[in-house]
Amino acid sequence: MTTIDLNCDIGETPGSQSNVMDELLLAYASSANIACGFHAGDPLRMQLTVQQALLRGVAIGAHPGLPDVDNFGRQERPISPDEVYQITLYQIGALSGFTKAAGATLHHVKPHGALYNMAARDINLAEALVSAIYEFDSNLVLYALAGSAMVDAAQTKGIRVATEGFMDRTYEADGLLTPRSRPGALITDTLQALKQAFTLLEKVDTLCIHGDTPHAIALARVVYHAFLQDGIAVKAPFVS
């Protein structure tokens, strides 16, 4: 049977505010990437989101980003490999504390925003990020853009990697994501996104749905049911 993982970026609001969007997305996701407080979220939101993911049986991952709440971690800036290592390790450790307290196991790490994009292009940053993951727990899975430097770094280091595709984003000719600053970077039409999801199905291990994308719930629901109708199982990678 063909399988695919549907991952969602969540936990990106203050814990003091209600977040129905996250709860609804978890109904269709098989893995969740939870913000670790640097680009968004806070300790209360992390705790609540871990609990919600556990209730749904969704694999839990850390979603580390640049320390830049004002720009939601999406603005690139000069950063050294040492800093990438430090902020990645710090944020994995933070979320791992909540998973351990809840009796759960951290499954994966998926970098967020600018950190993800820079590490996808720069092998030195990718190696630093992978080293932080490996030295924290070599059993963790890295979610990384298919064909990127992160995939190469993970394979060289010997950690498991789930190659990722995006149904709600467009791509450049080199396989990298179109920067959000450019027109057409986001796919908001559900049918177009569904078509892209099926195009990517044989090329990647996991497909992302951004929680802050317009019509994210509708997209998640349509894709999830389309996969099931075609006999495709929605399942987190490397989970028996």
C-alpha cells in the first residue's frame, strides 16, 4: 500500500488564546511540527499542542526557527553554523521537555521558515542543524526539503530523513521554494493544491500543510479524503 505523511506546522499562537485551527488540522495530519517559542508560540501553547497531538495519535516534532517573533521567523539574516547548532539544540530540548512530561516521545525535527530555507541551500548550515539533531538524539527524523542540502547532510551523518514537499507553495526551477515575497508563492486554490499533492506523492515522504495558509482546513480535508479514496494510507514516516 502506498503511504504518505501529512504534516502540519502548528502551535504558533500564544497559549492564552484559543486555537481551533490547530485542533481541526490535527484531525487530518499524521505528524505535527510544534513551534518552540523562538519564531512563535510559548510554553503554554507547546504544552497544549503536545496534549492535543497525543489525543489524536499524531507524531510530534519540534519546529525550531530563528529567534525573530516580529517577522515570524521568515526573514533571512546572516547566521553562523554555530548559532544554527545552538538555536536548534535549544529548541529541540524545550519541546522534548514537554513530550517527556506527557509520557510521549519526540519523533522528528522540521526547521521553520528562514532557517529551513537557508539550511536547504547552505551545506554548512545544514550540517550544523543536523549535528544538533544527531547529538540530541540520533533516532530523531529530519523533515527536509527534497533535493536540498539538508537531505545530503542527514544522509552523510547517518540520521533518518523524510523528504518533504509542499502542496500549498510553488517551486523555483532549482527545486527550492518560491520566496513568499514574490507573487504566486502561495497556492490558495484547493484544486490546484490537490493536483500538486498527487504530483508530489511519488517523489516525497511527507507533505506539508501550513496552519496559517488561507483555507488550510479545507485543503487538509480535501487532500486527506482524496488520498484515502485512492487507497493511500496517511501515516507518519518510520512509525511501525
